[in-house]
Amino acid sequence: MATITEPARDTAAPDEERIAPPRAPNPFLAKYGRLLYGAVGLGLFLLLWWWVVASGTVNPLYLSTPQETARAFVDGLADGSLGTEVWPSVQRAVLGFAIALVAGIGLGIVVGSVPVLRKLFEPILLFFRNLSLLALLPVFVVFLGIGEESKIAIVVWACFWPIFVNAVGAVGGVERILLNAARTLGAGRGYIFTRVVLPAAIPAIFPGIRLAASNAFTALVAAELVGGAHGIGIYINNAALRYQTPQMYAGILALGLIGILVNGVMAAAEWRLTGWQRGLTNK
């Protein structure tokens, strides 16, 4: 008896036939997308800022427009009234940050390398890392006065703890397998410390360094408000007391731009010093 063969059926699922191939990413957006979105976001922020003042939602006595702020910023740089106040603040912040960097990394490495010291310092770290700097301003003023010493000491204090805490955790958290492998190959303590512990700890220390760099100017402005003759914090405070609103926001703008510059420098330094690990983490 002859058999009837059924026609071959298409076994492909209908949904699979309708799936379109993924679109190739736009090369322009892939290269400049972050910059483009950032510019759009900044433009929307400036537009909202202008509208809040122009519509009368906020009194111009309390908030100047972006145009007035930019004009006051440029004029302050041109006549030197702003630039002469920024430079003393930069000097104090850099000096305080440098002292905190050396002390924080040095003490952090020592404490992090000795388990007993880590246990002894744990309650102290827990206390001081959560202590507000503003609460300590009167203490610095009582001991050091309102001169340069107290301002630099406040910056050192604000920068020291993020660096110290991260250094202790980074050195103490180095993988035991790396240390054991180095010992198995006959490496001495000095070699292990300089060639294994420090390179492995640097990537974990840098977040504390970047946080400390941003804390430097935040603490400095608070310190300068206590007293002094020159500084960006004093410039902002004097402008506020005289109801010079554009000048006040021009000082705040200068402070923000300095923060962006400092963050860029720290990011570049981190990229340079931790470049060895990118080949291990990126495909």
C-alpha cells in the first residue's frame, strides 16, 4: 500500500522569525553621548534656574540669575577681587591635604599591617569617622586661634580620616593567597610589602583620597567662616552680608569649579597609578 507523505513543516517558531537583528549602536552617541547628555542636563538646569528668578518665584535679592552670576564671576577674575581670595584658600587646602595624605597613608599602612593594632583602633575609627567636623570647629579655635594654623589643622582633620580608614582596610584586606604565593616563592618581608601589599592596596586607598580631596575645600570654607582676612569662604560670607547676591554666587561657582578640577586631577592620578589592574578586570 502506498504511503502518503505529509509535506515538511517549518519547525521555526513564529516569534523567532519576527525577531529583528539588534541595531548597531550609533557611533556618534557611543563616542560623545556622555558629553551630549551632560550638556543637555546642564542647559536644562540653567534654564530652570533662570526661570525661577525671572518668574518671581524667588526674590532676586536671594538668588541671582545665571547671567548675573557669570558676569560677577568674570568681573571678579578681571579686577582681581575674586582671584585674590581663591589663591589663599587653594594654598591652605593643598597644604592640609598633603599633610593628611602622608599621615593617613603612613599610619594606615602601619595599622593595617598589624592585626592587633587594627583591633585596638577599630572603636576609635568608628567614633571619629562619624563625628561632625562642625562640632569640632570650636575646639580648633580654642587651641589654635583663628589664624592659619587652625584653618590648616581643620583641613588636615577632614582629609585624614577618609584616607586613614581606607588605607587600614585596603592593607588589611589584601588577599591571603597573594601573600602565601609570594612566601612560597621565597620572597622576603620587604619585597612582599613593596611589591605585593602596596600595589594590591592602592586601588582601594584611592576612593578615600578622592573623598579627602573634596573634603579639603568643604572643611576650608567652614574654617574660613570662623574668621580671617582672605579666602573664598570669607569672600562668600562678606558678599552675603552686603547683599551682593551675584558676587556671593560667583564665589560659590568658583568653589564648584575648583572641586571639578580637583576631582579631574585625582581621577587622572588614579588612572595612572592603577593602570596595571585594568588588564586584569577588563576583557
